Amino acid sequence: MINQASGAVRSGARGEYGGLIPVRPASSKLVVCLRGHRLDLDLYDKLKPYSHRYRLHGTLCEVCRAQEGCDLAARRLAEWAHLDVTIQHPPGLAPDDGLVLVAHPPAAGTLAGRIELQLAGTEVGAVTASLCASCQTATLDYVHVAAEYRRLGFGRTLVAAAMARAPCYRWTAPLPDGPVAQSFRARIAMRRADPACVHASLLQRRR
């Protein structure tokens, strides 16, 4: 990114636009913060910060900020950004800055589409899901977030983005291998994946 005033190249890698903060799918009504403090009570001012790194608006919990100020080792959860998961850009047309979703349609002869989460034009996570319009079913095939971007809500945001493409479908997800993947899977409210639908089986036979 080039600063128009000085002509200097700024990538954000040195923190020019702020550090990484958690992100959550945008919600029309916030009730609690990431630690469970209620936000719908008139106890504190409700601040609406803006993340220049993500190019997203967010929310700041004053109670969490006070706690984190007293405990410097506490995980930083006071502020988080809101990403509208219904806004998914076609490949090649996504902004080069901020945190955005890029949706790739299924390849010919398959049902599996892919959604990438990109930060400043670099992929930091992705989800693959198979949707069958005939059966009205969907399978969350695979979720991955780069190691340095984990525990920020990127994974759950990708899951929400996949479900936003077919909110009325019956969603399932397989049981992955490994403790990290299994811990993430246990937080997703989806039943274990059924056998592939007949349409997916037919496509596999034709390939």
C-alpha cells in the first residue's frame, strides 16, 4: 500500500495500521462481549472503534479493557471487529487491503466451493463446502487458518461465511483428525457428516 502524502510503501507488517484483533461475523444486535459481559445495559459508554488494518468497524468492551490494563498477560479480547460474511467477492475483484472474503465457485464436475479469508491481499484462511441444491444439503468439508492467525475467530467467521451461502440447507461436518482440529470441530453446531448425497456420488463416478 502506498501512502499518498509521502509516497512511502506501507504494508502493515510493522504495525502501521494496528495489531491483529479478534473478528466475529457481524450481528444486528450485540448482547455480550467476547468474555460474556453484557453490552445491552447502560453501565458504560459503548465505543465503536475502527480497525485500519482490517478496514472494519468493531466494538470495545470497557470492562475488558480495564481488566486487561491490570493484567498485562491477559489475552486481548476487549476489542473485536465485525465482518459481514454475506459480502463475498469474486476472485480477482476483491480489495487489496483490509480483511475480506473471496468466494471461488465449484470446479466443473464437483459440488465443492471454496471461500478464502484474505488480509491485505494475502490468504490467511479458507473453508471448503459442498452444496447440493437438489438435496438441500451441505457439508463443511475443510477449514484451515494459518498458524499465526489462529485464536482470533477467523475459523468461525469462515464457517459463518460458508453457511451464509445456504442458510436453509441441512449442514453437516466430518470429524477431523488431530486435537486442534477436533477442538475446533466441537464448537461447531453441526451433526456428523452423512454419506455423500446421490448427486455427489454420481459426479464422482463420472470423473
